[in-house]
Amino acid sequence: MWYLVGDIGGTNLRLAAVDMAGNLQARSAHPTDGLTALPEVCAALCAKMGSAPEGVAVAVAGVVVDGQVRMTNADRSISRDDLAAACKVAPSEVLLLNDFEAAAWSLATLDPAKVTYLQGGPEAQPGPRVIIGPGTGLGVGALVWHGNRPTAVPGEGGHVRLTPHSAEEIDYFRALVTLWPEVQLGDQLAVEAEAILSGTGMPYWYRAIAEARGEAVNLEGAAAIFAAAKDKSDANACRAVELMVRYLGGVAGDLGLVMGARGGVFVTGGVAQQNEWIFDDAFLAAFNAGGRHSTWRKALPLGLCQDPDFGLLGARNSLFVHRDQPLPD
């Protein structure tokens, strides 16, 4: 007996089998561009395992509606019925999750050894937990408890509002909405958070800063921008990352406040895991800057989750709870 779990982001598609003890096995990875072949990839894993799975849980970077999801940052869609047919299970045995709903589920079995704490410590704290992840996009999820039973709360927190914090930043925001008008919220000088706090958004943000300053755009791609900011070889990259870090800290702290996240706020995702150096004193100061609630925010545990399997583990946890099985240790 086994389960099939998947984690599909804007860049990568990962699958694994899960045994009844909760161990991940038979992993495979594919580019998200190959998502149209997902049913065939699932069928291949079933063939490798020699049987149909007892259940399926697939996490996808998009909004799930009526058993279907269209990815936010990739032109692909997925159907519960197609997955069920590929895996030879009933549609009722397939869970289709938002990717950060699954990320939130992973917090139910969080391994303290894979968390670096910026504030607070690894002792398990009661209360809701929040996870935020800058990657290809910006994911947000939360985990709450009903008695001893955890429940993930999905949402689209990556698209909350960001506005300029200074006169300097007004020029940058104006340039950003000119470059990428789809991310502007109404007719205000405000953008969705993902427009800056993600690997997709960073090149637009960097270009906006350079153009607002009347300077050359020397870099392409988020990886090059973060690398140039780290070695201080490009002033506009330095400013783009500096401001991104402050915004990310503020949004993470706001979400912790909204959810009453006494159980902790956790940061993960490809951008975070590949650029741990950005989580400096400025990030922590922005997280804790809450005016009359600054002391409250300083009491929230804050950690960087470095487990690359958080999506697969969250999909696994959702299946175990859905089927009333004890969560793995």
C-alpha cells in the first residue's frame, strides 16, 4: 500500500511515493514546462510501484476551483479527474491542493533541525502557524488546530497590497507599473506583493529602479540580481534586494499579526532557501515594526525553513489527516 504525492511550482514538478509509515520513496523531478505530461508521469510512477496508490495528493501553484487548477505563473492547468484516471483511483481519492496549502500542512510535522530561527526557538509553541515563500511566485498559507487535529488554511496572500514607503520609492513604483501594468491594484500606486517579492518579480523591480534612476539595466534574471547584490557589484541590484527584504519582512510580520501566529512564522521557497544571506537585521526589524503591536510581533517565533521537501511532506500530511491516519513522527 502506498500514496502518490506531488508538488508542482512555477519551475519544477516533483513526485514521490509514500509508504504507510510516511517515508518518501521513488522520487522524480521534471520541469513544469512538461506539465501537460503529468498524467503520464503519474502513470509511470504507478507502473514502477506495481499497483495503484491508495490515495493521491498533488499541490499546485494556483487557485483550486471545483477540482481544477490553473497555475498562476505557468500557462498550464490540471484536473482532478485526469489525475484520477492516470492513477486508476476514484476522483474522491485525489486531493488537489494549492501549493502553499500543502506548505502549511508541512508545518504539522516540522523538523526543528531544518529550521534556522531568527527569533524565538525550536520549542513547539501552541497557536496558529504561518508560512510564506518567495519562489517563482509568492506563496502564503496557515495551519490551525481544532483540538488535536490540524487544518491547513489556503489563501492567496502573495497578492496582498504593497505601496511605497518613501518619496524615493514612489518613482520606483511608477516605473514598475509602467513595465508591468497587470500587477497594479486599481488606479492607485500599489502593486501585488508578488510583483516584488518573488523570482518572477525581481527582474521587473530591478529594471524599474534602474530606469527610475536613469541608469543602465545590466542584469537579467533573479539569480544574477541576487548574486550582484550579495557581492555589491551593482548598485541597483543592491537597492532592489534591500527594499525587497524590508517589504518581505513587513508582509511576513503583518501575516503573523493577522493570524495570531503564536506557533510561529516560517519563511521558505526557492528564493529564500538559495539566498539565506538576505535575512538580516533589516528583515527582522521590518518583521517586528508594528507600532503599538511591536512587542506582540517580537514574541512571534520566526524561522527559515530549509527543507526542500516541504511541498511533498505537506501533501503527504494532508492525505494522512484526510484518511484519519496518525501523522508521521
